[in-house]
Amino acid sequence: MKAFIYAFRGLGRGLVSGRNVLLQCLAVVAVTVFGIVKEFAEWQWIAVVLCFMVVIALELVNTAIEKLCDALHSDKSDAIRDVKDMAAGAVLWASIGSAAVFLIVVVTAV
């Protein structure tokens, strides 16, 4: 039970401290409203919800990695920079894929 409490606390901290997590959540709201208006089919909802989950999960992991790197190594470091860049790249890659899925869903929803 404590694990769930810790997980929800982590989610809350990620939403509060991770500016990009909040932006991703706003995108979730916008896409959800669009889906309701366009009356997405079941498969379309499955696709966009999976994209929501992947992007926000990666954004939380990215935020955690950045915080950990900053806590462990406050000086400039090429290795730390590379780790942060790769974590951000994972979020970018998932976001590009999610945008592609959304475009497919929009085209098929018309």
C-alpha cells in the first residue's frame, strides 16, 4: 500500500516540478476534448490513450533523471549533459511518434 502512496506522491511532484509534464497534460486535455467532439472510435481512443501514457511516463522519467543528475553532480559535466540529453531525446521520440499516431487518428476521424 505504501508503494502506491509513494507512486502517487511522485506523480504529483512530477506534475508540479516538471514544467514539460504539465504541458503534456494540457495536450492530453486538448486531444481528449477533440476526441469527444469528433466521437473517436474505440481503436482511436486506445491509440491516443497509449500515446498519452507513454509520453507522460517518459516525461516523468526524464524529470527524475534530471533531478538525480543535478543532485549527484552540480558541476558541468559532459557525461551528465549526455545523459540528460538522451532522456530528453526519448521524450522527443515518443512525442513525435504520438503526433504521427494523432495525425492518423484525425485523418480517419473525418
